[in-house]
Amino acid sequence: MSLFGRWQRALLIGLPFLWLAVFFLLPLAIVAGISLTESADAVPPYAPLWTRSPFGLEINATLANYVALCRGCLRAYGESLGYAALATALCLVIGYPVAFAIARSAGAWRQFLLFLVILPFWTSFLIRVYAWIALLQPSGLINRVLLGLGLIDEPIRLIYNAFSLELGLVYSYLPFMILPLYGALSRLDESLVEAAADLGARPFAVFRRVVLPLSLPGVAAGSLLVFIPAVGEFVIPDLLGGPSTLMIGRVLWQEFFDNVDWPAAAAIAIVLVAILTAPLLLAQRLAEREPAV
């Protein structure tokens, strides 16, 4: 390979890494540095991480934010992971049959059904959440219909609780589960399914031993796309969850904007990234692994 070819290859490979370093690693390093400082009445509102003195450079790093985090935010992390895991499971249970049906439909219907899946993205995310508020509130459409049908005597509390929170998460992130599952199922080799059926396997056995294993990369990718953003979600817990639901996105917002405690907010963000690293790597490995055919 010529010298020009080597430089061209190095440039093509290096540009994505440079992009990641500048727009991901560098901001993450800055946030990590802020998390090791103390809150201060200054602009920006934290003490410098290092200062110059006659004796040289003095490091002012402290772990006080992480100690306080362990004392006060464990419940928020636990509830965030629980709500996100439940939303991911519900999206998988609902999304898998939908993706399977789309993958098995005829060409014209398949395009139309995919259009319906992505149709909510044409509307603002915030407007869709506010629409659920109008539907779920005591004087909303759902309670009015139930009262009109005589199924209930008084309005049911459908909003500002765990139910409305999970409903909002599942509704918002369901397309992110369906699309990767559809991609995996549409590439499924039909001859394997036919061979299993010809060998006497029942439909459930064909699904369990052939279809499901071959679609695991799509399951992993869809679970990743739902679970990761759902853990740090702020808008849905704030608008639909009410004060009784506690998720780490709301805590992060309160520390950053209400309390103006940037070091505490930075520590919360760094710990959240650390917690999500393990499932992120696991899901990425499963998504990249191609099953043997």
C-alpha cells in the first residue's frame, strides 16, 4: 500500500474516533472533573479543580459529592432501573408480536404498517405526552367514556402514579423496540422454519428453537434502545409520574437547575453512566453476534 493510501486509510479510520473524542469523551471528562469539585457561589457555580500556589499546582478534588450521592440517591437509581426494566419488558412483549406480524405481511401492507409505527415521530414528543395528560386526567376522555358506559361510579385516578409513568414510557419507546425486531425478523431464513416444521416441530417449538434464537440480536438492540434512555427520562416522570414517583432524571434536573449544585448533578450523571455501561456492553455484544445458520 502506498504512503497516500496509508494516510487515506488512517484519515477514514481516525475521523470517527476524533468525533467521539471531541463530542463524547471530552465532555464526559469535563463532567467528571466538575463532579470532583465543591459547590461555590461563583460563575460557574463550583470551586476550581486545581489552583496555582507558590508551591506548585494544588489539586482540590473531593469525593464528597459521591458520598452524599450514596446516602441520598440510591432510591432514585433503584426506581429508575426498575421502571426502565419494566418498560423494556412490556415493550418487548408488545413489540415482538407486532414486529413478527409486520415481517410476515405482504410487501404493500408491510410498508404501510411500518409507516404507522414511525408515524408518532412526526409529532412533537412533548405534545404527545401532554395528550396523555388530557386523556388520563379525572375529567379526561377515558374517565368520561367509562362513566358514560356505567362501568365506574366516579373517576379513576389514572394519572400522576406509576401506571401513567409506565404507560408513557411504553408508548414513547415502543417504536424503538419494534424497528430493530422487525429488522432481525425480516432477515430470517424461511427455509429454516420450513425445515423445522417438516421435521415435526410444533409451532411453539419452531418459535422457541429457531425464530427466537435468530432474532436475539434484534431483541438485544431493541432492549438497549428502550432501556438506556428510559433510565434517564425526565419529561415523562415530571409530567405523568407526579411527586410520588422518583427517577434519576428528575433528581438530576433539580440539582442542576433548582439547587444550582453542578458538582452534585455531575456526580449523579457520572454514576448513571457507570451503571449503564455494563448492560450497554452486554446488549451491544449480543446485537453484534450473528447466530450460526
